[in-house]
Amino acid sequence: MDRRTFLAGTGVVLLVAPRAVEAKQATKVWRIGLLDGGLPPANLTVKGPFRQGLEDLGYVEGRDYVMEFRYAEGHPDRLPELAADLVRARVDVIVTGGSPGTMAAKEATQTIPIVFWVAGSVVQRGIVASLARPGGNVTGLQQQLNVPKLIQLLKEAVPTVTRVAFLYDPSANSPEEFLRIKLDELRSKAQSVKVEVQPVAVSDPSGIPQAFTEFGRGTNGLVLENPHVLSITADQVCRLATQRRLPAIGYGRRFASAGCLMSYGENLNDMSRRAAYFVDKILKGAKPGDLPVEQPAKFDFVINLKTAKALGLTIPPSLLGRANQVIQ
């Protein structure tokens, strides 16, 4: 073989080889696991914000990726086994909703990338080393879970509120030391606006009625955190609050829509859609530990005037002007 023949042959190899690699990559169908503590949607074929985010980035479901769904249906004790099941399914990345699910996934695998589309206090809980450099196999979007802000808004809407019950899920606030510090801080900040806080734990959807019986005398307000146990029972919680004539505010749009007086918190649909960006980066070779955790800046403040009327309340115009949505 002379030199020109050799070089020509080499050129063919160089031109064809990359195309062969591209063709091989194009046939890869990624397996994306979703681990969530709540209820599955009524119709899984309807694209939610996350899958819509993937579509916006050019991914076609069935051609480029398939989903593996796991829902704990409000029972956080099921999350470890569901996470282990996704590991056994050999998914390429796990997308989690909520801190308990994220921690369960992290305990189940130190190698499969994990993207939390929503989780709170991720450094304090040991989910990531830092926001700027998460390290390990986990990254995503952090929710602020600013419960003192809820008390402040409730006090502005109803100045007569002096004692609030705070419904929360202990299992969503582990470890125990983190929960203690959180409750101490909450009580301190509430005192600054002359409000007393009574924490009331609820860890099972069936325990909502019992939780209401634990409210102390003089309770004239209700503040709701957003664990799955409360999110999936929001209709019941808001109905009971209205029956007891308690102005209630929850962390997340869901509560005002379900009939509570107000809600405040990050736009969860926007966060879920943004999680697709992290998944895209990881599928293209990025390491989760090198992708900084993001803190969303888009918040929703919703006031339910129908509930205000039922409670005999008049919401100050200054507060109405700050709302993103007013439910008539």
C-alpha cells in the first residue's frame, strides 16, 4: 500500500468513525426515575412541568427517554424502598420531590445522579456539602421554606392573630437537631410580631382531624408547612380551618386554591421545569457535584377573598396589591 492509499483510507476511517459514534449515542434511550412523596397525577400521560422542560430542550419521550415513576402517596416510610426500587431498575438519573425523598435516594445510591426539583435546607440536612459546590451525586433547586414569612403575612392580613397552630411533619424535618433549631427560630421570630406559636406534628394523612383537636385554647390562626402529608390533604385541612373560623396560610399555592385564606412560596411549576436543565447537563456528561444548587427567585402570593368573606375578614388593600393572584 502506497502512502496516498494509506492516507485516503485513514481519512475514510476518521470521517466515518465519529458518525458511527453519533449514531450509537442517538440510539441511547435514557431511563429517568422520579421519586415523590405525594400522590401520582390522575393521568400520567399528561406532561407536567418537568417533562415539558425536557421537551423544551429537545427531548422526545419514548425516543430519547422513558420515565420510571414512584410515589409514596403521603407515607414517607415508603420512600427508602421506592428509592431502592429505582436503583434496581438501573435508571440513569433520579429526580426527587421533597427533602425526605432526596435523602432516601441519597441513602440508596452514591453513584446514580440525583436531581431534587424541590428540597429545603439541603446543607443543614447534609444533602449537599454547599450550595456552590454540592459534591457527591446530588444537586438541584432549594426551597427556602420561610415559615416566619407566613406568620408575618398572616399578621398583616389579620392583626388580631396572637396565637397560631403550626402544622408540620416531623419526618420531613429530620434530623431531630435540625427540627429543634428550626422550631426555636420560628418561635423567636413570631414573638417579634407578638404571635405565639404552637407546633403540632402530623405525619400521616389520616391524622389531620386529630391534629386539629390538639390546638390550644385561644388559637386564632393556622400556619401550614408544605410536606406531602399536608399537600395531599389540603382540601380537608382548609375545610376544617374554615369550619373553626381560623384564618390559615400555607407554604405553596396549593393551600389558597384549596380554600385556605392565603398561600405563599416559590413557584413550584417553575422549579420542576428548571430541574430538566440539570438532568440535561448530567445526561450530557456533567457531574452533579459540580452543578451549583439554585435558589429560585420567583414566588407566588395568593389571597382567597371567598374565604376571607366566609371568615368575615377584610384584607387590607396594601396586601391585596402585593398578591400575584386574588381568588374571588
